[in-house]
Amino acid sequence: MHGELHWRTFAGIAILLALGFLLPLVLPEYYLYLGNTLMMYAILALGLDLLLGWSGQFAFAHIAFFGIGIYTSALLQMRLGVPFIIGVPIAAALAGLVGLLIAIPSTRLRTVYLALATYAFAECAQWVLRTWDSLTKGSDGLRFSPPDLLGYVVDTDRRAFPVMAIVLALVLLSFLYLTRSKLGRTLCAIRDSEHVAAACGIDVKRTKIVAFVLSAVYAGVAGGTYTLYQSFVTPDSVGLAQLILVLTMVVVGGSGSIAGVLVGVVLIGLLPEFLRAAPRGLLVWQEFFYGLILILATMFMPRGLWGFAEALLARAQPSTKPDTAVASTAGVRQPAP
């Protein structure tokens, strides 16, 4: 899990970038829209998994930082003419700053108390977006123009797809290096046992704050990419339903695993498309299915689909351990005649 990245990792990133430039040449516009949506959710879910799966903090403020990323990127472009390539880092930094202010008091809490405190902040953030009409247009929603990337105007899903692939590739590389660094090992130690981590000399509170801030930064980046393929946002876009959706992606796919999170994003993200192909009327039960899948995954697959698949493969592989009976017999000293 730790150490230098394998060459196959870079090969996978290269394949992602190649697909980002080749698929827009052959796929219809709607499939490219789905791909853009999945890549945005991948960035958002990885940020949540850093907090939930790697540092063990059950926090619900992630969707608020996502909203900060969306509105900041859009307003910087609309009001000040800031290009996307500059606006997104500013939006991510602002989300990280707000995350720092929330993390300092919140990380003193644990389990359900942390969840309630951060959920309260997310509700407050949505209320601000809904009532600050002069800035966010309130419940009517904010409509923004296509972003400009140094002359490259992203006005269609076809033009947004390669940009989304580049951003996702950068996020994946940064996440891989982060989880394999000393900080990644420290987060795993805190997740497994805060008391043992503290006994080993780890500053638990400081590390949890760092994880909270980095998670907020990833959410801010995801919010910035939202403006690439969407032209309209409302406060409902950053509400409880979105939070449950992203949480379901992480838990069902497998928290604490990059591959598991990506699997969860693809499966849960495409669930509405499967429901549209099902008998009419099932689409209105979409949120019910999300909740049901989340409950079943928590009960029967606590490590998610990826962890479940790894366990099955481990069982299927032939055991390489020597026969215990023979080994124990060989190790016993025979009594003298």
C-alpha cells in the first residue's frame, strides 16, 4: 500500500488520458455527459473517502465544501472574469479554509457527535446559498456561462470530457502519492486506533485537521469541475440527497480503497440509467434504492464490493501454507530411547 508508485499505475493514468481525448471522437453527446458526471463524482467521492475511509472521521460537511467549489468557481468567472484554470484553485483553497475553520472545533468530537455537528454545518451552508439572493440567486438557482480555459471554451460535453479526464488524472495521482506518504500511514494508524497512534507520538488532533482540510480541498475541486459540463446550479444540488448518493458510492464500493471507490462511483452513478430501462415508475424510487443498497452493503459487505471481491479471490487461491500437522510433528523433539 505504501512506497513508490508502480509503473502500472502510471500506465493506467495514461490510458485514462488517452480515453479522455479519444472517446469524444466516437461517443454520442449523452454518453459523454454521463462520463463527465462520473468523473466529477469520482473526485468528490475520493475526497470523502480520505475523511471516512482513511482517517476514520464520520463527517457530513463534505457536500457543503462541494457547494462552495461550485458557487465560487461560477461567481469568480461571472463577476470578475476569472478563467477556470485560476478559479478552481481559488475555489478549492476557499473550501479548504472553511474546512479548517470547521475542523478545529469538530475534530474534538467523535462518532455520532461529529456526524451531527458537520451535518448541521452542511444544512447551514445550504441555507446561506438559498437565502443570499443577491449573490447566489437563492432558490431560483444560478446560471453561469461556459468556462474559458485560455481560449478553449468548454460549451459542450464533448469539449468538457478531455478537461475532466486531465483533472481526474491529476487528482488520482495526488491521492495515490498522499495515501502512500507518511501522512497516509499516519491516517491509517489513527483510523485503526487513536490511542495507539497517540502512544506512538502521533499528533492525532493535528493530523485529523489536515485530513479534514484536504478532504474539503478535493470537494472544492469537484465543485469546480461541475461548472465544466453544467450551466445551472441550485441549493438543492448540494443537499442531503447528494450527500447520501456520494456516501453510498464510497460505502458500497469499499471505503479505504481507491479502486473500491471508483467501482462504487460507476455502479451507483449508473443506477438511474438502469432504472430508466426498468418498468415505468421505478425511477421515483431512486433514493429508496440508494438507501436500501447502503443498508445491505453495511450489513453484508462491510468492506464494500471491492473488499468482498478480494476476500473471494483470497479464498479461491490454493493455500501455500505447509501442512500444520506435519510441521508441528517435525518441530517436536523426539524423546531419547
